[in-house]
Amino acid sequence: MIRKITIILFIMLFAFHTLTALPVECDKGVIPFGNYIVEEPGQKAIIGWNGSVEVLILSNDLLGEIESYSGFKGKIQVLEILPLPSLPKIEKGSEESFRTLISYINFRISRKGLIRPFLAYAEAKRVTVEFQVTIGPHFITVVKAENGKELEKWIMDYAEKHGLEKPKVTVDILEDYINRGYKYFAVDIVTIENIREIRTVEPLVYIFKSDKIFYPLKISGLTESYTEIKLFIVSKDRVRSEPITRAKFEFTVEDIISLDKLREVDPRLASLFKEGELWVTVLEYRGSTVDLTSDVETTTTKIVLRGVDSVIAFITPLALIVIALSLLFRYYLAKTPHVEYSKPGYVITAASLLLILGVLLIIPYSVLALKIIEPPILPYIKPGPGKVFASLIIGAYVSLGILSLVSVILIAKKRLLGLKLGLASTIIILLISITYASTVIILGYLGIYYTVMGATIGLGALSSIIALLSLIFIGLSWNHIERK
């Protein structure tokens, strides 16, 4: 299917009182009309997709800076480019949609316009005006273009007819989108009285046909700037991970939302779906616009392995210790000789300390695991590196607790393997405790910290003391054993 893409050209006009002109430095594919500083420090969008139609509620923040007050004509002119996959229907949006959805997501986490045909401004060959619409401060003209240079000429003429300075349009970018089938452009003139402080422009709603979830990012690389982008995606199934990570976004929250709650966010989003419960996914990007080298283009799937990061980290040491013990019992236990203890006091003391060590490692750390290890249930919240690392260490301590108890059983049965396993478990506990404490200090300097780290270090220190005593008495016992 040949995909039609709409490129949204936002021509921003901002009214001030007798101000001067300085060079523009903006992100999100911003093209300057004059000599002004206008920045777009943030974007946010709610995306609803039912498999064939997408509703995109898009809002951006603008920040202007004027350093002089002479020779200014009263307007700041900026051009932004936003590609879309088909001819859109454009309507007025509301910031209340974002407030409602964010409030809902925060609550869940705390618990764990008139369109009229218009055929002017089509003088440029092979550039056709599709429609115009006025929505609040926005005056939007949607055109269809077949050639980048002709579109550039149309934009120049359009700017001149509206009394704007001619913009510096990047023809190569326009030509690239047209060659890829992105032939629709919406030119949006926005008038804002004052942007000396960051102001959120009234959102617009774009409704268009699309065979995938789509949000343009590549166009943001026209100029270099730091930006923060937050996307809220509502879909019938879970969002595929690979295209998201390729676009350098991170999954931060994933949850379900009822159709009734979605209707509170925006009825147009709810009208896409018939299902009673839907998926809502929050994606975030923080960084330079030049690193945005691909758009968000993804679909959904019923099979997703998300929300298991800390679970996998916890289970991995347990699985390894079970496999290791199974192999030992199968291939080595029979070859291990029985022993007699000439001084049983040392052995009894070592075994008692290993028993205490095993209980101390298993019970408190298991309770800690139940508190912090997040199972793959909703809402999914992306764990930080501190949490994943702590989950791995907790799993390792529980595994070593199991190993200590197994060694006690084998010591009671007078098998030499029991003392060997006790020796191994105590040495590994000491090494892990020292390594973990050192790593936490380093992570602290890097600003990575998770609250459970302190409790883990405390239990690790107590376990290390008992492990050291066990190691001493195992060593004493070793000199007083007789093999049969």
C-alpha cells in the first residue's frame, strides 16, 4: 500500500512589542524566518491506534528570547516540520487530555475545529491546497506536493502573502519525504503574544489513516538542541519493543486503561476502540535532536517480555545454583568419600554457623525480594540499573543460603563434599559482600541509587561476619578429619 505522509509545517508567529532580531536556534526540524531565538524544550503526545486509524494529540512547549528592542516588526517566525502517514483531519485539542491521562497513570503507579475547502495559494505547479482550518491561535493550510523545490517556492510565496520574512527551507529534507511518499504538508501559522517564559501551545488533534503507530522524529535533526519527548500510546495490544528502542526511546510505564477512563481523556481516542480495556504505554526520550535518526514506526503484539528485568536478575543465580548442585549430586557425590571427625566440636560449630548463615541468607533476603522484585504484573515500571543490580545480588545471597544448608546436610551425613561446599559458600559470600559494597559506592558517585541497597549491604555485612567465623571453623575441622 502506497503510504501518504503528511508533513506538518508549523509557521510560528509570536507577537511582541518593538523587539529586535537574533539568530534562531530550535529543535524538531525548526527552520527560521528571521533573526530570533526560539526554542522548543519539550514535546508530548497521546497516540491512539486501532490498527488502521491513529489519533495524535500533540503539544509542544516554546521558549523565546529577545535581546534587543530595535527594528523588530512585531512577529517571530519559525517553521517546524512534522511528517504524517496520510492526509489528516485536524481538530482542536486540550491540555486537559494530558492532565487526565497523567493523573490516571500516577494514581496507578502510586498503588504499587471547523474545516472549510479553500483553493487559494496554489500558484506553484504541482502544489495543491487541500483545505484550510482555523483552530484557536492556529491557522492551518494543508497542501499536497509532488516536488521539493516546488514546495519550497510555494512556502516562500505563502510567507510573502502573509507578510512574513522568507524562511530558510531545507529542500533536501522536503524532497526526501516526498520521494518516500510523504506528500502532504500542513502549514500552521500560530500567533502567541509572549514567549519569554516557556509556554505550552494549545494542542492540535490529527486524525489520519495509518497501518502503524507513527510519530515523526527524524525531522528533529535539522538543528542540534537538547529536548525531552514524552509519548502516551493507547492500543489494543502491547507495543512492539524493537522499533521503539531503535528510535532511542525507553519504555517507562505500561498499564491498562478502561474505555470509560479513555473517554475522559478524549472521546476521539475512545471512538477508535470497542474493547473494554486497552493498553497505555509511556515512552520517553531525553537527549540531543541530532541523535533522533529514525521515526517511531511500530505495531502491536500479544507476546511481550517486558516487566521481567528484575525477576530475571533475581532468578538467574537461583537457576545456576540448582543446575550446579544437580550436576554435583549426579556425577560427583558418589565419588566423594565418607569421613570421620576426630574433633567433632569444630565440625559441629562450623555446621551450626553454616545453618545460621543459610537461614539468615534465605529468609530476610526472600522477604526483601518480595518487597522489591517486581513481577510481570501491571503497572509495569521500568526498573533502574540500581534495582536490577540489587535484584541480582539478592538472588545470589539466597542461592548461597541454599548452598550453605545443603552443605550442613552433607556434613551431618559425614560426606567430604559438605565441607567443600561450606568452604565455597563462605568464600563466595565474602567476595560478593566486598564487591557489592564497593560497587554501591561507585554507583553512588554516578548518581545511581536504589533504596534497598542499604538494607542489602547491612544484611551482607552481618552474613559476612558469620561466613568468616564459619570459614575459620571449617579450616580447623579440615585438619581433624579421617577419610574412610
